[in-house]
Amino acid sequence: MTTRRSKKPIAPATNRFDGEVLGLVLFALGIFLAITVALPATGTGFMSMTAGALSGWLGWSAYLLPLIPAAFGVLVFLGRDLRGLARRVLGGALVVLSLLCLHELARPGEAGHLASVLMNPVFRAASYGAVLLPLVAITLGLEVMFRLSPTVLLRRFFRTVSMMLAGGAGMVQSAVEARQEGKVAAQARARLRGGLAAHIRDLETLKKLYPQARELSSWQQEARDAARTLGSLDETALKATEKQLAGWRDISGGFVLSAGKELHGAVVAETPQAAVQLTALQGDVKAGRHVLAAELPSTLASGALEGVRRALVMDLHRLSARAAALESARSKAEKRLEKPGAGVLLREVPAAEERRTRWADLETALGEWKERAEHYPLWPDLAQRYDRAPTELAAELAAALTRTPFVSMAEPEVWEQRLKEGLLSAAQAAEAQVAPAVPVIDFGFDVDFDFGIKKAPVPAASSAPAPASAPTPTFGVPKGKLAQITAAPSAAAEQVGHAAGAEVPGASTLIISAPAPVLVAQSALADAAPGPVTATTSTVSSPLPAAPLPSPGPRQTARRPGKPHPRRERPSMSPQNWGLSISPFPASICSIRFPNCRSAPPSSTIRRGCGPN
């Protein structure tokens, strides 16, 4: 059963604009401190008082204070890692403070009030032995600055001091022996004493590096015994001891050579597969062959994904930089191990162990980066589809990618399903939308087009024949054309009303809403077909009597005196010329048919050309 590795919580992405603003503020603070410290502390203003306080408490170190915010501001503005700078600033502050304390011990009262407060109690307790405290603090500060092992510089310092003291004591002893025994024997004894001391130190070093090698302890004990009896030896014994020391050096040199070759082979094979993979990935991204090399548009979802892509590329660059630094240190160690020695082994064995640890950390970091980046190839297309979706879906994805980017990217199926559901919901909402109703304009007044005429109730239809109506005047229809008007049921009137909008070949119909009585006009032109056209009305009688339209008389023309005016005959406007017949029924529809018109008029006005030819 496989267990899923628990993922580390991802810190929320920071805004690039906030980092730039903070960097500018820190850099401006550094410039302000530099100007403040440079001003003379003789005024009464704020900057002069601040300069006096800084110089009084920190002494000459106040001039170094503006470098701290300025350096942090530059790195924050560029978006670089601050851990290295913070470590160097902490170690540098410890070194500067130790130097201030040493200055206070050498020249009291000139290093500032802070150094006086720190060193006065120590000086009263230990006198000039208080110098050791700032020296130890300096070594610790340098170790913090350069990421060295704790107390490594302190041990080297005391080892160097002990060697110098031992060398000085040996020189004094050689001088005394030269006066007592002679110059040649004294020089041989001094030379042998120095060789034995160096051999003992080398064996001590090898014993620390390889504690499992028990022969080193026996070699070291032999060398110490020879050094103790060196003062009682004569010239012959001194020559024999000198040859013995050369043999011991050859033996220890063989041990060093064997250990150096072993370490050299380990350093050569030190580069893991992670470094090769990082180099290949870095080259693909720079050459544009990797999916992370393609920039995304600055839309809602794609813009958030672009931030994730840049974070992945930046992490890849950092891992590549770490791998390059480790590879550079490895190549330098490989060259140094070509000529191994006790001192080289003392430096390279701990360095090789540290590099192995850092290579392992690099492999772990590369594995985590691969876990974060393995889902990215599926997301550019998905983000573009979210951008084409409704804005709410794109905003939701952008918020998730900003808040928990890699957790969200590890669930592409969930976001695919969310997109499908969102699109389906949007489609259903669009279908459910009802078209807006046409607005009704109410002018606030009513017009009664019936003019107060009351309509009689329509009797029920019966099978009895309709009563004959009075003959309708024909007004002398010309050319034998007769327009017949007969009474019919009200259904016929409705049929005429519905058929008014029908398209009849050779005829045009206009429907006009008008009060009773209603005219039904039938064109009876000579060139029209002689088919019978009837206009029927309902059995409802009109309250007004049916009467023929009066025929207008001949037009009266005025004559000017003395100038005869010829009479010009004009066509009469009587209904006979238009084939009009009157039906006095109280319907509200007037149907006027013009057989010679090509199409129905679009409004209640009659087109020109729809009359007699």
C-alpha cells in the first residue's frame, strides 16, 4: 500500500509592487541616515541631534550604519533572497562591535558610549585579559558571515598561537644549546625537533580525520617519545633519529596519499544526477524548448497562472545556481587533491562531507520542484478556457492560484469539472431569461371613436332567411358595371375583415378603422375582370337611416367681365366614377379594394395610381 507524501504548506504569493515599494523605502532610509551622519552635530535640529546621538553611542561605526538599510533595499527591490545578507549583516555587526571593544581597551573614551558600557566591567574584572573576549567574538562573527563550522576559526587561531609559541620556545632552546654544546649539534637538534613537531601535528590531524585508523595513534606515540629524549642525544643518535623520522614521514605520507586518492575518487563521482537534470532543464528553458518558457497573456486566469510560472522558473534558476556553486567547489577540490597532504585532507574531507549534504538537499529540492511543476503543462489551455468562460469562473480560478497555487494545480480534474458545471449553469441561466416586454406608452387620455352610438345586441343566428333589404342606389354605374350590395350574416363581414389582409392577385386592400356608417368601395374599372364582388353586412340595423350620398353639382366658375372663359369639363366626383356603393351597417371596418393596385398600401393613406385609369 503506497502512502501519499504530505505536501508542505505553500506560502501565499507576494505582490511584486509591494516589494518594490518596500525596497525604495529602505534605500531612502539608508540615504537619509548617510546624510544625517555626515552632518555636523552642532545644530539644534532633528537631523543634527540624531547625528550627535549616533556618533556619541556608536563612534566611528555610525558611518557604516546607512549601508544596512541601503543593501536590504536593493535586494528587496530586485526580489532577491535576504537570508544571505541577513547572515552577513549579523556577523558583520558582531565583528564591528568587537573591534569597537578592542578600540575602547586601547584608547578609552574614543569608541563611543556603547563600547564603554560593555568593556568597563570586563576590564575591571580581568584587566588586559579582557582582550580575549573581543577576539573570540570576532572569530564567531567571521564564522557567521562565511558560513563556517562553529569555533573552526577559533581553533585555528589557538592552534596558530600555540605553534608560534612552540616555535619561539624551540628557538630559545636551540640558542641555549648552541652555547652549551656547539653550533653544529645545536642546529641538528633544532632541525630534528621541528621535524618531529610537524610530524606529530600531521599525525594528530590524520587521527582526527580518520579516527578508525589505529596505527596513527602508535605512530604519534613514537614521535612524542623521540621528541622527549631529543635533548640527551649526541650527534650519532641525532643522525639515527633523523633517519627514523624520514621513515615515519614516508609511512604517514603513504597513508596520506592513499586517503587522498580515495577522497579524489569520491569527489570526482560526487556530482549527482540532479545536477545533470538541472543543467538540462535550465538549457531547455533558456532555449524556449520547455513549456515553462512560454509567457501567458495578462488576462484574469492566465495572469494568475503566469505568476505561478514565473515562480517556478525563479526556483529553477536558484536550484541551478546552487548546483553551479557546488560544481565549482567540487572541481577546485578535485584539483587540490591531485597533490594530497595532511593540510589538504584537513580542509577537503569536511568540505566533501558538507558538499554531500548540500547535494542531497539539492536533490530533495529538485524532487519537490518536479512535484510542483509536473501539473503545469495541463494548465495553460485550461486557464485560457476559463478566460473565455464567465468572469466569475475566471476570478475564482485566479483567486485559487494566488492563494494556494500548487495545491490547486495538483487538482486539474476538479477544475475541469468546475468549468463544465459553470458553463452549463450559465447556459441554463441564459435560456431561462425572458425577453423584455414591449413598453406601453400611456398618454393619459382616452378617445371614443364610436361617438356615442350604441350598438344593438346581435341576435342568435337562425336558419330563417334574412329579410330582403331595400334596393341600394347604384348611382348609374358606367359601362354596365353593376355593384351589388346584399345583406348577409355578420360572419360574412368578419370574413371580409380577415380577408382584407390577404394578398389577392390584382387587388389591394386597405383597412381603416372608422365609425359607422362604413363605406365598402369596389373599383369597377373598364379593364378589370367582370367577376362579381359583393360586400356583405351583418343583420344589425344601423340607427342612422341609409341614404345615398349626394351628388355634387357642377363646378361654378367665375368669369371676368370682357374676357370670355371657355368652359372646361371636369370629371364629376360622384361615386359613379369610382364605383362606390354605400352600405349603412354599424361595423367598424372599412374595406376598400382596388383591383388595379399592385400591393396593399402600408398605412391608412391610399397610394397614388390606385384610382381609375
